[in-house]
Amino acid sequence: MPDFGGTETVAAPQSLTQATQEKLRQLVARIEKLEEEKKSIADDVKETYAEAKALGFDTKVLRQVVRIRKQDRQEREEQEMVRDLYLHALGEI
């Protein structure tokens, strides 16, 4: 278990040392800042998809393309082979 000012359990704020309390405040502030940045980035992504849609692109397919490009090529090819096998077994292709 992490050391929070020399105690095994954290029962009350006074059990934290001054330095530990400051470190905790810094960590919380960093997390809050990152959460704000994450929301801002998510809004930017949403706006970009809206722009793509306005230009006539299919955003469902665009999301698939982005997801596929994140994958390792070998992993993607293996998944495609299994998917094709399943579709063939179901008579879809």
C-alpha cells in the first residue's frame, strides 16, 4: 500500500503530512486539467466528424477507417480472415 504520510490507512485529512497533502492537490489539479483537455479534444473530434459529414463523407465508415488504421496490420488481417470465415459459414459471402 502506498505511504500517505506514514500511516497504513488514510482515515482523516489530518493523517496526511503537509507535503503529501500538497502532492495530492497537485495530482488532483493535473487530473482536472487533463480531463478538461480530453473534453476539448473530444469536442474537436466531434466537430471534425461534423465537417466530414457536411462535405458528404459517411461518418460511420470514416470512424471504421480510423479504428482500422489504429490496429496492427497483422492483427487486422487475422481479424478480417476470421470475419470472412464466419460470413462464409453463414452464407453471406
